[in-house]
Amino acid sequence: MEQKRSKSLTEIAAIINEELPTHLTSHDCNEYPELVKLLQSLSSHLTSSGTSYDVHRDVIQAEELLHQKKTIWLQYKLLYSELQDMITEFDISCIDMNPASDSEKFYKTLSDLMTRCEIEDTVDCFADPDTTSSLLGLTRAGLEFRNPHKKLKSAIQQKLIPDMETRLKKKCETLLSFYESCSAI
């Protein structure tokens, strides 16, 4: 009888240890039966990590939201970096040869638009959270109103999007060929 009871206490301890972050022994179950009852009732409200199901669900939702925000930020960062590279490559190519006036105008406009975007990103940066005065008195609406290139945005996008797709595709193919060559080793 004692062996059977000990086995059931061992099983109970194992079940509780699986459901909660505890390290109960059959001896603990025998010595503290009220604790065992408490832990068994808690196991229906807590995850195996010891957090409540509501908190666990909230943490998972927050992690998913953070992952989405990081992905969006990385996409913007990738596009921003690629635009910077395009402008830098154009500037370097201008040193060696005289660019066509259309290309020069396109890249100058693109550079100006990027500068305006960078300014707009920092315009709402406040040293004091209680103040609403912006950096140098600038506002997003004011910057957009004074943007001489606002009529050219759609034309810039029509030329820029295929160029960006081509550049990114080429980089992806380069990465893929590198990965394939490394995995072949």
C-alpha cells in the first residue's frame, strides 16, 4: 500500500513539475499535501513558465506587434540605405564623366527629397516632453508646403521603383549565389 501511495505521489509531483516551474519530490507531496492542492489549482491558471494565461497571451501579442514593427522598420531602412547608395554611386560617377542633364536633375531631386524626409523625421524631436515647439520652429505641414518637388513625386516614383527593384533583385541574386556556393562546400 505504501509503495502504491508513494508511486502516486511521485506521479503527482511529476505532473506538477511539468505544469509549473517547480521541483517537487514525492517527499514534498507527502509532507505538504495542502501545498500540492494549491499547486494543482494554480496549474490550471498558470503556464509552464509560471505566468498567467492572460499575461502569456499579452506577451505573445506584444512580441508579434514588435516583430511587425521591426520588420517594417527594417524594410524602410533597407530602402533608405539603397537610396543613399544610389545617390552616392551617381555622385561618384559624376566625377569621372559628365552625366546627362535628366539624370543629374533626377538624382538632385531625389537627394533633396531624401533630405526633406530626414528633416521631417526629426522635426518632432522635443528635448522637453511638455513642450510642443518643434526644432527650429519647423513643422511637417510647413515643410511639405515649401517643397518645390511635390509635383514631381509621382514621376520620381515611376522612375525610381523599377530601378530599386532591379538593384534589390541583383543583390538578392548575389546573396543567393554566395549562399549556394557556401552550402556546396
